[in-house]
Amino acid sequence: MTNPLGTRLDATFKGVELRSGVDGRLAVVVPREAIVPVLTFLKEDGYDYLQLISCVDWIDRGEFELVYLLSFYTEDEVGRDGGKQEVLLKATVPREQASAPTATGVFAIAEPHEREIHELYGIHFEGHPRLTPLFLDRDYEIPPFRKDFDTKQYVADVFDRVPPIDEEG
Amino acid sequence: MRILWFVLSPLMALAVGLFFLGLSRRFMARIQWRVGPPLYQPLIDILRQFTQKSVSHGPLFDLGVVLSLASSFIVVLFMPLGGTAPLSSSGGLLAVLYLMLLGPLGIALSGGEAANPNVSIGISRKLILAVGYEVPFLMIVLALMTYYGTISIGEIVAAQRESASAIASFPLVFSGIAYLLILPAMLGVRPFEVVGAAQEISSGPAAEYGGPYLALATIQHGLTMFIGISLFVNLLWGGASNPVVFFLKMLVVFAFGFWVNAAFPRLRVEQAVRYLWRWPTLIAFVGLILVATIGR
Amino acid sequence: MVSPVLLLAVPLGLALCVPLVGRVSRRAAGFVPVIASLFNLVVSIRLLPTVLEEPIVANLGGFPPPFGITLFAGPVGMLLSALIALAGLVVSLYALSYIKTGPTVRYHTLYMLLLVGATGVVLTGDVFNLFVFFEILCISSYALVAYVGDRAGIEASVKYLIQGALGSALLLIGIGLLYGLFGTLNMADIAARIDSVDSVPVFVAMALIVVGLGVEAAIFPLNAWLPDAHSSAPSSISAILSGIAIQVGLYAVVRMVFTVFGASSVLLFFVFLGLLTLLIGELCAFAQNNIKRMLAYSSIGQMGLIMFALAIATTGSVTGGLFQMVSHTLSKALLFLAVGYMVYRSGSLEISSLEGMGRRMPLTSFAFTIGVFSLVGLPPFIGFPSKLLIVRSALAEQGVLLQVLIGLVLLATVIEGAYFFRVIQTVYFKKEEGQEARQDAPPMALLSMFVFVAFIVVIGVYPNLITDVLESGASELLERANYIGSVLG
Amino acid sequence: MSLGLLLIVAFGGSLLTYLLGKVSARTRDAFAVLISLALVVMVASLYGKAFRVPFYGGFLGMPLVLRIDGLSWLFAIAASVLGCLSVVFSLGYMKGKERTSFYYSMLLLVIAAMLGVVLSGDLLSLFIFWEIMSWSTFLLISYNGGPALAAGMKYFVMSFVGSLAMLAGVLTLHGSFGTLEFTGVAAGMSSASPGYVLAILVLFGVAFGTKNAIWPFHAWLPPAHSEAPSPFSAVLSGILIKMGVYGFLLLMFVIVGLRTFLSLGVGRIEFHTVLSIIGAITILLPTFIAIFQNDAKRLLAWSTVAQAGYIILGISFGTSLSVAGGMFHFLNHAVFKALLFMVVGAVEYRTNGVRDLDSLGGLIKRMPVTFIVAVIGVCGLIGVPLTNGFVSKWLIYKTLILERSPFLAFAALFGTWGTILYSYKFLHNIFLGQLPQRYEDMERAPFTMLLPMTILSVVVVLFGVLPGIPLAVIDTIGVSFGFESLHVTPWGIASDTGALNTVNMLVAALVGLVVVWCVFRSGARSVSVGQADSYAAGAAVPRDKYQYSVRFYAPLRRMMAPYLKDFVDSFYMRLAGWVRGLGDGLRRIYTGYVGDYVMYILVFLAVLIFVQIAWSPW
Amino acid sequence: MDRNQLMKWIKAPTKMAHKYSLNAVYFCTGCGVIEVPPTITSRWDAERFGVVPTATARQANLFLITGYVSVKTLRAIIRTYEQMPEPKYTVGFGSCTINGGMYWDSYNTINQLDKYIPIDGYIAGCMPRPEAIFVAVTHLWTLIDKDMADGYKRYRKNYAAYRANQEMILGEMEWPPIFQTEVATAITEREG
């Protein structure tokens, strides 16, 4: 890799793997423990906006992949928009022990994203200020976005069990 | 004759008010390139509302609406609608100024008991807007009363009939222009439709009204429109010698008001008050100064 | 016929008895000043009707004036002597319970000497005799200021001593100058011949005497000892110093200026000086947080007001000034007495430490409140008629200057009201943290305070009780020919 | 009935109340009520009498006289009735508070002093009672401690400045005419020079204006009214500050005389016009400051200032209608403002001292009677037709318009709109909207509070429907001032230029209400639901959050806030700061070094001698 | 206006008023609401049929449930429906309200709305066009005419069952039952 950011990351952190995505975005794969330091590093490097945190359930591999999308807008010399720079940060956590350090200390905006992921994938974020439900109104035994969640079964068990109104009775 | 007017003028106000409500919807529809509802649509609406089972939040909730509508009817009794006003000798224009505020006040008290913040916000806006248009309005009314030296509406009308109507005579022309500028605010239509803003505050003071309450509030709205317009016709356009002419004059003023309604977007409260305290106030103030210095 | 000489002789004799009595019983020693003051009070009041008709001139040693030492008991003298006796009586009653520790016998001796000195000053008709009594007054007060024996008291006493001594020295030089000029020390005699000599030496003598006496009278630039001394002395002594001593000093100044020098041309200067003293006193008091210093500064202000009134020199204003003297003696002494026990209970001189006193010492606080109301000049208390008289006489003069000045006087009254009422609020309405038990001042102290309260209210409602005396006193001060005539015969 | 006896009962009652309080609290309460009732009866029995009695031979050569006539009777009856109601209200309000004996005795003392003020027949006794009134008021204002201390201080200082100005005025008059009795002074004033009369008016005007809180002497009033105990706020706002109005009426129309007063002025600037303009300013500024207050009592206090503006505008405008309107408005304001302060008192009592408009709400569900009287009081305050405030304001407006003073009329009318804003805020934030959870178990106001409030609210409506009752009395007073009669009818005023007929309005209102009510009831019946069933866009109503009362007029506030600073008050505060700084600076003269002191003495001596030798001025 | 109409007006003015003054609650429950703006504005002008949107549930008598209903939305729908004054009509708009539509197997959307509130009529389609709304309105008129738009009566009558169904999905509700079951039944029987 000849990407200057990649070089700097390589020099700073151990175990950082750099990949280039199909759309030319740089993806930084880090171990679970390095999420916060690398995020901090990237933020100081200029990537000051956390666009989203996403999650992929690799059920075959038995792990979740957390994807952090960071970006910043560049300017040229006269202050005109110079386009957007983006970088992906990826980390995996095992399914059995689904927990990751929270990024709220670095990016305050991470709070709702992490709440959402906690709600839908059941990943626990250590140190998050309030991991309360964000969208869902009901309790689910298995978080609904996990691949092992059987929606058809769930609908049959819950919604279809509600009896139709007996108009005569 | 006077006893007859006691019955006739509220009925006329009711009919004309409801007609204006329907006409305004039709008018707006035509301007917006629509067909619009039939002219009698407000009647259907009121009938529908009247037979719906609503909820009451307490005795004041009922009483406030009734008070509001009743006071609007009483204001009508002060208006010479092309004849003599039934209550001409009971306090004159000053009493009208006061009674006109009972309508909003009744709604405000009633809505207050409903414990709905949308209502409170609406009332707060209504009162602020009222402070906005009262400045020029009071200047206009004072200019008229000072100019004609009386506080009775009937005498102002009579005096105009002897000479020219106020809007066509020299110092009062300023007052007339100022009145036209604040007319939309008094009628509560765009660009001053901040009170019953349906999209933000769920139609404001009427948010908790359903069924008969809404029916009464609708009628009250119609009457408010009627009073605002008839006040202009009486005070500045010389009234009329018979109800038909009076009605025609009102129609013209109404058309003006709703043309503004259709043509302009809505202002925020502060923008509205800022506008009302700038141009209309300035013009009304000039009128008042001229009246106070030049006189008749 | 009772002789005014008794007013001096009996207390003086009793004062010398105090140590003897003290040997028998320390407690009994405290009653000697009570007896002496009571005697003086009775005698003064007995004599008052007489002197209203005609002043009594008593010659010590039997020599006719101007050769012998003369006592002149006019209405002013009798009034002030009665006032001194009254205040002395009440304060000595108070001292019975208040002065418990320390060399009490010496306290009572000195206290009596102070009263004798004060009475002597107001009664004497002889310049040198004035000086002597004045020294008795001053020296006993130097000692009494340091009575408590703490550092502040001794420091204040030394300051007082230095300034007082300087004043006395100047006074003595002035008297010497007068003697050199006229060869006599009799006031009436000097007064009769005052116009016969060159004016510059007379003025120098007058300046020396006024400055010398003015130190004690708390006239503006000369009064720097007062706040320290009044706030460091025991409260009973503060009451006497504020209520009696400085007023006697002022009396002496006025007597010299009015009667001896007949210097009506300097009076306007005194009006301004009085006003300045008033304003500075009140403004300084306004900024005070120490209750006794505040009262002391207020005394300066009151002295300024009295001087202002006296210097206007019309019958009405001098009546008002004398009235204000009476009112100030009663009110300020009462305030010091009340504050004495309040400070004793709270253990601090800070005004803020008086919080909740209204609950802890209700009667004392009540007395304090009456004193404040009176001093500020609210009806129906004694301060009201006195201020009323002063303002009325000043306004009756029809001069724009006086009207402006009276405006300033009223302004100073507002300032006075502001700081005093702040204390009342603190005493009554500030919520204190810990509820302490209710424990009022001892009965004797309360009795003494309520004697003052009674006088304040009664004279406040019926000012006519004393206006006759005051008016004849005013005419005595203003008409020096009568004075000269009655002494020299 | 002798006036002396009346005052003895009043003052003695105050003293005895305190002493009885040491014996038994119940006896004291009963006695206080009894005394205040006795005062009402005694004053009422004096109706229509006019006489004078000397009661004190000569206070420093000035005889003190009591007198009664229509004017003083009107104020005396108002003072005694309001005092009585306030004492009754206090029975509940002061329960469990400390130092109640002191409170009751001071309250009675204030009432006694007010009676003394209005019954005085000469200026000196007026001044004496005035001062007693001032200091007893000071003690009551400071009663609550805390912020009340600063309020009391401000009151005392301003009031004291006023009364000293008055003292100067009184004594100047004494110096000029040798008598202080009203008749004698009036005789002397008729031949005095205009400049002199003007000076006297200004001196007295400072005193009366401070008490009546006209701009720019109003600064003491808002804190004092809001920090005093509520029953006393009612007295303070209802009648005590109206002593200033009494003073003005006395001064303008009895002592100076109508004709002199109206012709007084410097060049083309007439004095009474200036006073009217001050009245107009007093209406406008405080009204708009009141709109943005968050403390219920402070809001009412600012409103008091504004209403005092109406009264001053009325009586200084100087036509028969306006003076009658001003006097009537004084009476009305006494009634409805006392009522409103009592309402706040009752709320404060039940909520343990909460009067913050942002944290109350919905109390209509808990205190319905209190709400009804509050609405009546507010209607009176706004001047809704068929309440008393309407009639008095109508009189003032009418004369202002007909006398071609449209700008003054504009101030008065526009002030009414401001009044609506703050009145509605007052009603809404206390009584309407959502009931906070912590007040759900609140009880109604006790009977001793409801009784005076109900009486006052009945009076509000009675005077509104039959204004002829008080107007007849007021008309007599006006005639005695030299105005022409008003042609009072029981239901209003008969006049060619616009009559007032409240009976017409009453009939119309009743018929209208009944008809509309019938129409309303003929519709579908509605289901009664509680406050929890309110439209919240499909969500359940959240407790304690579904209320709009904080920053009620936020848009207006954003617009107007920069212009609504009470700059007079900040000027006074700065002045007080300067005086304190000056005092602090002057204190430095006393350096503490005895050497400096000795130097002062010697320098003073040296300067004296030097000046004499150099210029020999003496 | 034909004679038939006139006779209807004279015979049953209330019913006619309810027919020609359908005020829809302005409540956007799902994606179907995108069809409402063209319906009420110049292109299709629903106002000529008396159909206008209103701001609050209190003022409305027509509830147009536009699209899928998630569990959370269901709560608001029930609340809004209960707050509408009677008589009131509900129209399910789009397939989702009928059987869940494309969200038939979602973990979080209910798939049969009429288990929870009574529905007077459905408009099928994904999305139905604005014309379909007019068809629905005219159909609703017919139903009202024939007293068949009686969802609100059914709701009262079977309130206990509806409430039970609602609580099955939503758990414990935040507001108490709006009808006492017996009272509701009694009212319904009295009104026929």
C-alpha cells in the first residue's frame, strides 16, 4: 500500500490491515481492542465526521463485523469544495461474546448508532451511556437483525396468534 | 323596529358569516385552480360537527365556547348593519373594543382547561398578534372618534353620510389605508394565519374541539370575519342605508382580504408583529397626528 | 433655696466616697452613682422652674464676679444638667448588671467624675473653671474607654488621649490668650469687653478655644478619635460618651462662641461645618459593618445636625438644636445600652451577627427599635418633633441657601434611615441558622432601657412638656446682654 | 360617632392585639377580626357626615385637627373594608407562621394609620399618620425575610425621601400661612404665586407619587408587593398605595383648587398635562414589563403600577368624567387587585409558597372557587364589560377622546391590551393547563380565604352591573371639587356624546348566553374526560410535560426584551451603590494613624487662623 | 341536485351531513400518505367531495390509515381512533393494512389491521392511486347511506375483544379502557 494514511497507520498501530474497496475507499481492518485508538487517530487525522456505524452478521464465520464510516470534506486553496474523503474502519467481534468498546468518547454521534446496533444485533457496547431501546416496542429473544432470527416463525407466533374479532360475540 | 333588529342582526351576521366561510373556501379553491366545495359546505360541516359526540374537559371548557360565541353576537348588536344598531346607546365603540376581546378570551379560557399545549401556544400567538394589530387599529379608531367627536358607531356612520365617507376624506384616508393593511391580521387569514396553524400546532386553540364545540367555534370564526369587515364598512366606508348595500360593500372588502390570503405565504409571529408595527402603524400614526392637529 | 453648687459638690464628694464604699462592698459601690445622679436629677428639676424665671448665679468663695469663680445656672445649664443626671442615673442602673468584671470600684469612681466634669462644664461661668471641669471629663473618659483592657480599647484610649490632650493644650493656650487680653477669666466679664480689643488676637483665641473644645465636640476634622473610642469602650460608657460627653463639648463651643465671643459672623461657617460633619458622619456610618462604629459615626452626624441647627441662630432653630440634643441623648444612649447586651449575647460586633436577636432578646430589640425610630425622626417618637423644629425654623428663614442646605440635611436623614433600618431588618427578619434559647437582658438593664423608651415616647407625643425650657434656653444662648447683665449684676 | 374614638379604637386595637397574642392565639385572632369589623361599622356610620374636630391642642404650636367629608369617607371605607377582609384572609394564611401577633398588630396599625391619614384635617397630622403608616408598612414588607429585606429597604428609602419632601412642603406652607388646616391653607393658596404653588405641588407630588408608585418613583413597588405576605400585599396594593391618590386629590382639588390647578404651568406646558403624560408612561412601561414576569405576585405588582397610571391619568386630566373615572378606578382597583393578591395568597398557601408561574398549572381542577373569583378579578382588571373595571376605564377613555387627547387615550387603551396579555398569562399559568402530579391531592382553599375573595368578587360584578351606586358617591365628591355633575343613573351615565348603559349590556349578555347555551346543548352530548385524555398526536399524554407555560410570550419577548429594561430602577440601584462607595471612600479619612489625626487638628487650626489673617472674612 | 338527494336531505339530514363532510385526520402512518397531497390539492381536489384534512383527531370523522402499521404506530393509531368523536369511519389504504403487504413477514409490522381497530373499508393496491381514494369515498357514502359504516359501533360493542387484541401486541397500555364494557354494550343496544 502506498496510501499515506495507510503508511501512518501502519507505523502507529500493530495488527492493522489495509484493504482497498471496490469503489476505491480505503478500509482499515483492526482488532476489536484497537477500535477506539484508531478512531481517535483518524479523528485527529482530519476524519472528523462519523457518518454511520453499521454491522454485518457473518453467521458462518461466527462473528459480527462492525463498520465505521468516517469522512471529511476537503477544501482547495480558495475555500471551494474539494470533494469528500472517506475511510472505512472495520472490526470483528465474536458472536458468542458480542461486545465492543463504545465510540461515544470519540464521536458523540456514535450514541444513537450504537444504540440501534445494540437493539437490532444485540452487541453490547462497553461504556455506552444509555443502551436503551431506540426503535423497537417489543422484546425479542433473539435480536431481530441476527441471521438466526426466524421472522416467519416470529410473525406466525406473535401477529398471527392474535385472533380475529368475532363480530357476533 | 329596534326590537326587530335585535333578532335580525344576529341572524344576518350568522348567515353572512357562514356565507363568507363558504365563499372563502370557494374563493381560495378558484384561485388555486380547483373546483372547491359547494358554497353551503360550512353548513354541512357545522351540522356534521353538531351531531358528533365529542369530549368535554370540564365545565369551563363548555362555558368558554358559549361565552365566546355569545359575546360575538353581542358585538354584532352594536353594529348598525345598514340600519340602527340595537345596542347603540350602551357604551359605543369603546364597548365594542372590549367586547371584541371576549371572543378570543372565551376560547382561551375554554382551551386552557383542556390542558393541551397546542391550545396554549395558539392562544399565546393570538394574543401577541392582537397586540400587534391593536396598535394601528387603536390609532385608527381613535383618529375616527377624535375626528367625529363621538364614541358611538351610529353617529360616525351618520356623520359620514352627511359628508364624504371617511376613507375618501383627507386626514382619515391614512386611517383607511392602515385599516386595509391590517385587515388580514384582524380576520386571522394569511399572511397572519399563525393562530390556528394546522400543521404546526394542530389548529391551535381549536385543537381540543370536536363536535358541537367545533361547530360553535366555526360559527364564532365566521362572526369574527363578519365583525372585522363590517367594522371597516361602518367606520370608514360610511356604512349603508339598507342591509343590501351594506352586504355588497362587505363583499368587496372581503374579496380584498381573501385575495391577500390567497396570494401570500404565512409569516412567523415576530415577522407579523414587526410588519404590523412598521407600515400600518406608521400610516395610522400619521393619520392620528393629522387628525389631532388639523381636526375636522 | 437649693444652690446649684450642690449639683457639683455632692457628686464630687460621693465620687471620693466610692473607693471607701467599695472597700466595704464592691456591690454597694455601684449604687453610689445611682444615688448621686438621682440627687442631681431631683435638684436640677427642682431648680428648673426657678431658673426659667431668672438664672441663678452662684459665686464660689463669696467673691462677686468677675473676681470669684462663678457658677451660672441658666435654663440651658439646668436642662443639660438634668439631662446629664438622667442619663447618668439610667446608665448607672444599667451598669449595675453590665459592669461585673474588672476593677468595678474604679469604674464607678471614674464614671462619677465624668458626670461631675460634665455637669461642671454646663454650669460654670468661668473660662478656666470650664477648662478644669473639661479636663476632669476628658481624663476620666480616657481611662474609661480603656476599661475593658483589651488591645483595641487601649489603642483607642491612647489615640483619644493624644488628641484630647492636644485639644486641651490648645484650649489652655486660648484661655491664656484671653487672660492676657482681658485680665479676667469670667465669661461675662470677657463678653462685656470683647469689642474693646483688636479683633485678630481675639480671633486667634477663639480659634484655639473652638478647636480645643471641638476635639471633644466631634466637629468634622477634629473627631477622628470618636469612632475608635466609642466602639471600644464598654457600652455603658459609649452611651455616656455619645449621649453626654460630646454634647457637653458642643455646648462649650456654643457657649464660647455665642456668649463669650458673640461671634455672629462665623455662624455661617459653622452652619457649613455642621452640615459637612452631618454628611460625613452619615455617609461613613452607611458603609459600616460594625454596629458600635456605626452608632459612633451616627453620633458624629447628629452632632453635625445639632451644630447646624444651633448655628442658624434663630430662636426656633436653637430651640430645635437643644431639642435635638435631648433627643439624641435619650435615643443614642438607649441604642448603645441595647446594643451592649445584644453584642454581649452574640459575641461579635458585626451587624450580621445580630441576626435573630428579635427572637432571642425581644425586649432589648424592641428598645433598640424605638431608639432607631426616634433617632431617624419618625413620629410618634422624640426625634420627630426635634427634627420638625429644626426643619421648620430653617425653612422659616426664607433664604434659598438655607432651603438647599435643609435639603441636604434631609438627604442625610434618608441615609441615616437606610443604615439604621438595615440593622432593624437584621435584628428581626433575617432568618438565623440555629435557634438559640430566648434570653433577654437582665431586669435592671431592661428597666434602664425602658426608662429611656418611656421618655422617648412621652416627649415624642407631648413635645410641649419641654419646649418652654428649650425656648428660654434658646433665648439665654442668643441674648448675651441678658447673660452679662445677670452675672455682672 | 367621634373621629377621635375611631382612631383610638384603631390604634388601641392594634396594641391590644399584640398583647392578647401573648395570652392566646385564638383570642387574638377573634379580637383582630372584631376590631377590624368594628372599624368598618364605625366608618360606615359616618356616611354623608362632614365635620371637623380638633384633637390635639398644639403640637409645637401647630394644632392637630380631624375632619371627615365625602372624599375622606370614600377612602376610609375602602381602607377599613379591605383591611377587615385582609385580616379575615390572614386567619388562614398566617396559620402556623411565626410572629403572628406582630403581624396582626402591624396590619391593624397600618389600617389605623391609613384611617388617620384620610381623616386628618390638617397637614401635620396627615404627615404624622403618613409616617406611622410608612414605618409600619416597612416592618410588614420585611416580615418574610430573605429577598423581602432588600424590598423593604428599597421601599423605606424611597418612601422616606417622599415623606421628607412632604415634610419640607408642609413646613414651607406653615411658614407662609401660619396654619396647616386644609381650609386655611386653601385660602392662602388661592392668592399665592403660581411658582410657589408649583413648588408645593412638586414637593408633595414626590411624596404622593412615591406612595402611588407613579413612574419614575415606582421602583420600590414590584419587589415590595411580591415579597410581602399575600394578605398584606392585598392591602398594600389595594389601598395603601392609594393614599397617594388621596393625597393628590386633596392637594389638587381641595388645597390648590380646581381652577388654579388647571391653569398652572410654565409657559404653554400645563402642569396637569405633564402629570397626565406621566400617568400615560406609568401605564405603558409597567404593563409591558408585567407581561414577562414569572412570579405571580411580581406580575400583579407591575400591574398595580400600571393601574396606578390609569388613576393618575384620570385625576390629573381634570375633567369631571376623568376625575370621576380616576376615583372610581381607585375603588375598583382596590377591589380587584386585593382579590387577585388574595388568590395568589390562597395558591401560595396550598402549594407551600410556590408562586412561580412556570411551575404551577391546572389548579382549576383542585381550586375551582378560587379560579372563579380569579377570573372575575381578572375580568375587572382587564375591564371586561359588566365588571367594575370597564366602567371606570370607559369614563377615562371617553373623556380623553372627547377632549381630543388621542395619544393619552391610545396609551390607556393599548395598556388594556397589555393587561389582557399578562392577565391571561396569570390565569393560564396558575389555573389552566396540565395539573402537575405533585398537586393532585391538593385541597381547596380554606373558608377564611374563600369568604373575603368571594365578597370582593361579588363587589366586582355589582359595581360593574350597577355602577351608579359608587358613582353617586363619587359624583358628590366631584361636585364638591367644583366639577359639574355627571348625571349618574343606577346603570351608568346619561350623556349626549355616548351614554353608558350596563343594563342593556347585561340583558343582551344574558339572552345571548342563554340562547347560545341552548343551541349548544341541543347538539350531541359530550363525554366528560379528564385532563389525561388530551390530543397528543396519538401518544399518551406525558405527565408534567404536556404544558406550555414557560416563556409564555416568547416571540414577543424576543422582540421587546431590549426595550423593556427598568432603567429607572437600575439608576436608583446605581445611585445607592455610589452613596455606599462614597461612604466607603470617606471612611478612609479616618486612617487609624494618630499622627494623621493630630495633623488634622493642627491644620484645621492653622487654616482657620490663616484665612482670618489673610482675608479676614469674619 | 336530483330529487332523490333532496328527499334524503329532508329525511336524514344528520346522515347526509356526515356523508358530505368527511374530514380526514391528518396523520401520516405509512408511505401511502404520499398519495394524499395530490388528492387534496389542485390536481384531484378532494374538497369538492367535502373531504378535507383536519389537524387533530378531535375534529375529524374519517381515519385514513395510509400504509404499513408498525407496532409503535399501532399504538398511536388506536389512540387517535379512540379520540375521534363518533360517528367515525376508518379506511385502510393499501395492501399493508389488509394483510401486511410487502411487510407480511416483518418482525415489527402487524399484518391485519382489523384485528385491532374496526375498518369500514379497504383500498387495495400498492400504492393505490388518488382516484382509488375517491372510489373509496363514494363507496363509503353508500355504506353510510345503508348504515353499514358502523365500525365505531362494532368497536364499542366488542371493545373487550379489541382491547385484548391490542394488549396482546402492545403489552400493557398507557391509558385506561375508554369504555366500560357493560356501558358500551348498553349504549350500543339502545342506539340499535
